[in-house]
Amino acid sequence: MSKEQIKRQSNQDKGKASAKRLQDWMATNPKVPLNLMGKVNKANICRTLEIGYSTIGSNSDLKDLFDTLETLVANGQLQPESGEKAGSSKRVKELEAQLTNVQKKLLHTEAELELLKEGMTCDEYLIATMRAVR
């Protein structure tokens, strides 16, 4: 189809053409790209097939096809791209390790803050009463 013919198409026809492209792509038994959460990477697929990502919400055919694609991948009927799932789980482990380190640092910092607050209270008491806290 030439660009002029695409421009003349109604939005409904463009939506049907997008759904057809996705359906044809699914029929080729592709390696499905996944996002970091292990779900189908819709943005990547839309970019590849030249489908506007925002149309998924407004085009019920596309939404149904992506739901079907998600189910096929979850059931193992379609395979994810090689290394996609392993890489994702490795990244998740790295992020969990970083999170653990940050949580430890936060606890340490909160403990230091409490000590500083207690020290400030003692100093304020000393200044106000000229007596040291025992």
C-alpha cells in the first residue's frame, strides 16, 4: 500500500490493518520479546509492526490479540526471545541486592539520626538549665 492510500484510509480501516499485522505476526510463531516483569513487551512489538502503542487501549481487536499473545506465552505455546527471561531474572536479583543494601544504609542512617536528636536534646537542656544530663 502506498502512503497516499494509507492516508485515505479511515481510522477504522487503519485499526483493522494494525490488528491484521499483529495477527499475521503471531501466526509466524515468533520469539516474543518480554519486558523486565516477564510480560509481553507490547511497546517493542508495536514499534516493530509500526502500530501506534496508544491504540491498544482504544482498539478492542488489538487488545484481545495482545491478551491472547500473553496467554500463549504464559502457557508456553510461544517462546520468549532467547535469554530474555534469564536476563530478566538476573536483573531482578541484582535490583533486589541493591535494595537490600539501600535498606541497610537507611536503617543505619535512621539510627544515627536518633543519636543526633538525643544529643541535641541534651545540649538544649544544658544550655537552658546549665546542668548536664546524667
